[in-house]
Amino acid sequence: MGVVIPLEEKSADRLIEPLTALVAGDMDRVNQTILSRTGSEVTMIPEVANHLISSGGKRLRPILTLATAGLCGYSGDGHIKLAAAVEFMHTATLLHDDVVDESDMRRGREAARVLWGNEASVLVGDFLLGQAFRMMVEVGSLPCLDVLSGAAVVIAEGEVMQLSAAKDTETTEDAYLAVIRAKTAALFAAACEVGPTLAGRAKAEIAACRGYGANLGIAFQLIDDALDYGGSSAKLGKNVGDDFREGKITLPVVLSFRRGVAQEREFWRRTLEKGEVVDGDLEIALATMKKHRALEDTIERARHYGAMARDALELFAPSPWKHALRDAVEFAISRAH
């Protein structure tokens, strides 16, 4: 039973094309940097790292670092290493996430933990974090180092918050949003903040870029939450319903639980808290979400944060960068239409 009908992949991708075109030259340099920095005499490190890094993904976070640097007129080279550092931070969190969540799939391929084991995934994630911080130091901007190291702390806090709320059907919408602000939005915000910081722009412009990234990050995660129940495995890069099978409490579940009758709440407790999932339960979950408009309202929340992201850009004069960044918000949300 599909509830959210995704657009054709091409129509959503078209919205991100202006941004990827603007950063194409810089992104080539970022990709070269990423490849050179995954090298190690310990052969398992490049094997594990490149398995995930080469598996696709739009590299949206480093693209945002390059784009906000462009928006703010930065003309040096530091944004290349910072963008690579942002991607390494993101990849490290994915490697760690898959271990914590016991996920088998990532970006349409077997997760690194399945192929090399949990220990290797965690340790290679640590290696990538170390390389990320090394590149930040090489750039020589203490304010940028402060932004990204602060994000690393907040992301880790978000992971622990999610762990403590895991399988808790009593989780409130506010508590869930606090988790994704930390887990997802913090890196989006930092990725967008280092560009104007490096360019030495005014505090108001730095704050605007940070606000853009934070709100885009929340919108992006909320759409991912909806897609897990109403998307396609090709679009997700993992199996539809993985969040349900892993007992993850996401916003569609929070809304369905709150709006449900006693029998429906007991269903969520059985499947998510106790992990007693049987054949047909995913279909029941989808039907319950449809009844309570949980997916539609999750997407509506995402649109709200998307609007705030676009508003944050209004501080800047019209430019190809500004228009492309606005389109990136539409891209994030249109994935669920």
C-alpha cells in the first residue's frame, strides 16, 4: 500500500541541477580530495571508506558548503577542504549509524558492517573523522574549526538522544524534532555556516546561512521519514519500511500514536517497543498512518521548515547562487510528492 506517491526521479533531480552545475568545478576538486584522503597503508581503511563514499548519494552537504561560499563571494581554496571534511563527517556518522541501527542496507548496497563487521565500520568512521579534523586544521580558520567541531559534538549528542528514545512510543513531537535538529540539521547548518565564515562576512549573513542549512536539514529528514513508509526502495537506497522493522520512532509514528485509539496504540507498542513484528504489520502501519494523515502532515511540517530555509536567503541580493539554493529546498521536499 503506497501512501506517498514519489515524483519521477528526474523531475525532482531537475531542481538540484542548477546548484550542481554552479559547483561542478569545485566539486571535482572536492572529490579528488576525498579520494586522496581515504588512502592508508592499512588496506581495510580505503576498502571500507570507498565502499560507502563511491556508492552514490548526492553529496548535498559538501555542495552546500561550496554554494554558500559562492553566495558570499569567497575566492580562496579553503572551502574545498572544508567541503571534503563535511562529507567525511557525514560518512563517519553513516558508518556509525548502521552499526547502532543494525542496518543491512545503505544507498542500495550492503552496509559496510555486513561486509567487514561492526568493529571495522566504527573504526573506519573514526579514521574519517580524524581526517576531517586534520583538513579543518590545514585550512587554518579557527572560527570554521569551531563551527564544525561544535557540530560533531551536537551530532553525537543527537545519536545518544535517539538511543535513549529508541522504541519509546511515548516520544513527543518536540522530543523527536530535538533529535533530528541534532542528528541531521546540525551538519547541514555547519556545512552552510563555514562558507560565509571563511569569507569573513557579517554576523547577520553567517546566521542567515546557518538558519538556511538548519531548516533545510530538518525538512530533508522529515521527508526521509515520510519516504520510509511511502517511497520506493530505489529512491531510498534501502528497503521501504526499514524504520518500522528497526523500531525507529519517527514523526509519522509519533503522529499516528498520538491520534490513535487504544487498539492502534497497542499495535505500535507491540511492533516498535516489543519488536514483535509479523507478516502484514507493515501494511497495518501504513493503513493507520493513512487514516490519521500522518504522512501528509509530516510532509506539511517539512514544507514549513523549507519555507523558513527560503526566508533565510532573503537577506542576500538576487544571484544565480541564491536562486539555486532556493531550488535546493524544493528538491528536498519534492522527493515526497
